[in-house]
Amino acid sequence: MAHTSLANTVLVVDDEAVIRARLKGYFEKEGYRVLEAEDGEQMWHQFSSQHIDLVMLDINLPGVDGLSLARDLRSRSDVGIILVTGRDEAIDKIIGLEMGADDYVTKPFELRELLVRVKNLLWRMSLVKKAQQEVITQLERNDDLIEFEGYCLALNNRKLTYGDEVIKLTKAEFELLTAFALHPQQVLSRERLMQQTSHRDQDVNDRTIDVIIRRLRNKLAAELFVTVHGEGYLFAARVED
């Protein structure tokens, strides 16, 4: 099957040839470009020679194990990492996520379930990238300042001021306020707001967003954040160019 340059590249790292072949066949049929490696050495070789979007990494590999490889990958790259293992122990999962993996599946796995996890992870990554790009564009375009209703938000140093008063914001509050200020008068769904603040963190949920917005309403003029029932929130400020 011919692939366009837009196809995401997935690297399957597993010492079992049968599993690699099965995953390669299935994901290529779904339109992905699939590369293979049977150990860490081959993985690094593939990694250094081309762009890879996501790695499916078996934990039980000969030589350097998958957990160590996940940690080294994360220290060098933002690539998506899904750990695959035959052991279904909670401790493995926790260690895997601490090592920098984004998700975790245990063998035997359903190919369809794995496909959904891959799609979800790539989608979360693309939203994070888009959000980062919007902030960069804003920085380049407007000397890093966004002004609205007497407030001034400095993207460079994460500082919010109202006249001479400095309003302290947590990282999550700053990221959410930046998302609103870049999209004034637009309804932003909780799902979209989660992606702006979470950096792929599965623990962020609807309730987290509601809590952060409640905190922002306490720190800024509450009427700036309008709840649109069933849809999300709207930032009612007039943002000055």
C-alpha cells in the first residue's frame, strides 16, 4: 500500500518476529508507516535514521529492557511511547509511566484496542503541538503580551498583571488563561481545554478543568469566564491586538 508523507510512522520494538509481523501488517493496512526493531540497538538505529512519531515498546527485550529504553527515549525525545508486556502487574504499569511512557497494554492484546490507543495518543500529541505552536506564533506576532479588560498577560515570563498588581498563577491556570486569551469570544470545550493544559496527562479530566476555571474566576473578574452549558466555556473579554 502506498503511503503519503502525512502517514504517521510507528516503530514496533519486539524480539518476537511473529508479533512484529502481525502488528506491521495490521497497522500498514490502517494507513500507518511501520518500522521494526528486535532490540534496543536496532531501535536506536531506526531512531537516528528517520522521523518516528510513536514507539510500541515491549518491556521484556534481550539486552537492555524496555523500561530503560523508555526512560532513555523520553530524555531525548517527545515521541509517543506505548509499552507492551506480558505481565499484568500494576507495579510495572506505574514504573512504566514514571519512566516516561504515555500508555501501556498487556499481551495478549486486541489489535483494535491497540489501534484506538495509538490514535488517541497521536491525537493528544498533535493537540499539544498545536497549542505550543499557537503560543509561539503569538510570541512572534505580539512581543509576548496579551492585553484584555485592563489585564496584561506576558507569555514569556508567565506573568499576569492588573495595573500595578501582579496576580500569581499556577502553571495550569496560566496555560488555560493563555488558551482563552488566544481564542476570545469562542466556546472552548472541556476536551479542548484539557489538551491545552495536560501535556498528554491522562489524569486531567472534566472536573480538573472546572476547578481551574473556578480558581481563575476568583483571581480575575469572574464574568470573563462564561459557562456555556453542554458545550464548555467562553472567554468574554475583548482582547486588544
